[in-house]
Amino acid sequence: MNDFSGTTEGNPTVYSILILMLVLMATGIAWLPNPWLALGIPLLIPAALTALRFPFLVCLLFILFSFFRIHEAFPQLNPLRIPQLLALASLVVLGWHIGISKKIDPFWTKELTVFSLFFGFVVIGVFLATDRGSAMATLTGSYSKIAIMLFAVAWLLRSPKDFALVSWAVIFAGIAIAGVAISNKLAGIGLVEGTRVTIGRDIGSMIGDPNDLALVLTFPLSFAASQILTPGQSNWVRLLGIVAYGIVVWAILCTQSRGGLLGIIAVTGILVWRQSTNKVLVISLGVVALTVLVAAAGISDRASGGAAESGIDESAMGRIYAWQAAFNMAMAHPFTGVGLDNFYANYYFYSPHWDGKNHAVHSTWFQVLAETGFLGFILFLVLVVTAFRCVQRSLSLLENFKDSSVQQLRIAGNALYSGLVGFCVSGTFLTQGFIWPFYILLGLSIALHKTIQHHTVGEIPHVK
């Protein structure tokens, strides 16, 4: 890789770049409706060089924007089309370094095999979906990008510094989204049922639903909790982790999502469980903490699922009806399900109760069952189990190291383990079968195990 940090004297490469920048600027002045926009065109060249030199950074930014919907939380960024630009840049740098420069060395694992089988099965189901257009749009619009980024994450992370970057990037992105959620709550902006906070609901954002917003915030919570509870951390790191943890928990409470509250308990509880020898005390504290969180979130004040409803509340019954509909869909289409993103459209035909409108499934497990059938559901369960085993193997290997050189790998391992537990628990009540969280966790888990394997022979490889 050329070094562009030196002087321009006698360097034809730098002279060529400067000339190209001037040509692009002149072209922009001639053709753009606003000539001042031409001043930004030459910046594309150093941006492209940076992307080629730091391919993982480009992929990480794409994941952060796509998962956290940063451009929707901060609408001033929307006109810049940042996710689309980052998606294109990610594909270009991956293709360049894999096919031309050979600086990324792809590898294969059994986790990638299981994922590929599941992904292939989902693609088959798309062509047999009851609404093929909707299924195809979801496949090409989001799920295929998720699949590509899973491989990118698995292949690009190679050092403790990479995992430290991921950890803090996710934490700070979580703080940013949590800050917007808290601000909306205090200002009464975009509230559902009068009390439940959302972000970007007026523009149809994915985090415009309080349950989906809680899901997004549960992801950085696992990394913040790991910074706090992993032994060997400095005081200032723990303090920063505590601040981040508190902000994210506050935002989740503002969503009044019961799945989000269970996610908080699961993410935190599993890390405390791993560090504590008194398991009975951990369970007791968990029960108390859940009671306190329910009270703090004001669940009883919810218009649906609140204290005003007697017996099984409307929200709970809605989930039961949706889960029954999901099972009926799987029974009617046992091999491929109704197709990707087709549950909502099929609700009327398979639900035992019709109240005049379709409903979301509100469960990862039943979503996968309905949209991929029984075989797809089994493959998904196998995929989750292999992800857990991958992280467990990594944590077992890390027990052989006592030095600080693998501290960031320990933090990542604990965060990934708690994140997977949080996914399984909150996923029972939140719909996340075909969106980012689990697949990011899977990609990171594969990369972590590969990095630790190389570390056992005294070397952590980097992207060449």
C-alpha cells in the first residue's frame, strides 16, 4: 500500500492525484446546479484511499448506520444518503481486497456453513412466498446486505484493537440513539399510546416502534455491561461503562417494552452469573431488579398491557393470537413457510381472532417458524446453538491467558455471550429474526474465535 503521508516533491503519484482533484473540481463547477458543491468532489479521492486502507472501518460504519438508523434519528443526515454510500463502499473494498489485492484471506467455518444453508433456504422460500414482491424486496433491500456484512465482519476483524473499536463504536452509537429517545420522551415527541417513546415514527423509521427501539438499545447494553463487569478494567473505563449503561437503560425504560426489560435482566444477569459463586443471590437480585424496572418503566400506565386491563391484557392476548397465526402458517406451509416478511400480510387468513387489522408476530421464534416453515426453524435453532458454542469455545480458550494483551478479547467474549442470551430472551417477545442484531453477534463470534485460535500460537494476524 502506498504511503501518502510524505512530501509531494518528486512524488508523481501525489502530483497525479492533485491534478485529478483539480479536473474533478472544474468538471463539477461546469455541470453541478450549485457550483459550491464542486468543492466537495475532490474529497472523494482521499475518502476512497482511506476506505481501501481501512476496509473494516467502512464496514463498521455501514453496520452502525444500518442497525442504529443514525440517519433517521438525526434527520439532518438523511439527504446525504450515507447508508447507500457506505454500502457501495463496503462492496467495493471487499471485492478489491479479496479479488485483486489479495489482502483479505477468506476462511470458512461450520458456523458459516450453517448460516449459508439457512440463507439459501430463505432465498428458496422467497420464490415460493405468498407475496413474492414483498419477500424479494426484503431480501434485496436488507437481508442480503446483512449476509454480506456477516462474512465481512468475520473475515476483517483480526486484533484486540479491532474488537475494542467495535465495542466502543457500538456503545457510543447506543448512547447517541438513547439520547434522542430520552429527549423525545421529555419533549413528548412521537409517543405511542401517549407514554411510549419512539424515534422517527413520522418518517416510517424502523425504530419508530417502541419494541424495535428497545431491541436496538439492548445491543449496546451488552457491550456497556461487559466493560463494567469484566475483571481487570481500569476505574475510568468502568465509570464510562456505567454512564453508558445508565443512559441506555433509561432509554429502554422510556419505551415501556416488556421484552426490553427482560433483555436488560438477561444481558446483565448472565454476566453477573458468570462472575458470582452465589447463584441463589443472583437469582434473587434478578427478581428484585425486574420488579424495580417494571415500576420504573411505568408498565402499569401503558394504554395496552397496563394495570387498567384485568386478566390477560390486550397486549398479551394479541401476542397469543399472533403466535397461533404463526403456527397455523407453518402448518399450512411446512417446508418453506409463507415467505420472508410475509407474516403481516397473511395474518388475516391464519389468525383465530380478527379485530379488523393485521398484527406483527412479536416473537423471533414464531416469525422464523411462520416465514420459513419447520425446516427453516430447525436450521435457525441450529444456527443459534452454533453461535453460542463458538463464543463458549472462545471464552474457554481465554481462560488460559492471564496477561492484559487479551483483555479486549475477554470484553468482547463476555459482551457477545450476554448479547446472545439477551437476543434469545428478548427475542421471545421482539421480532428480530431477519434484522441485524443476531447476525452481527454471529459474525463477531466467528472472528473472535479465529483471532483467539491464532493467539494461542503466539500471533494475532491482521488484514495484510
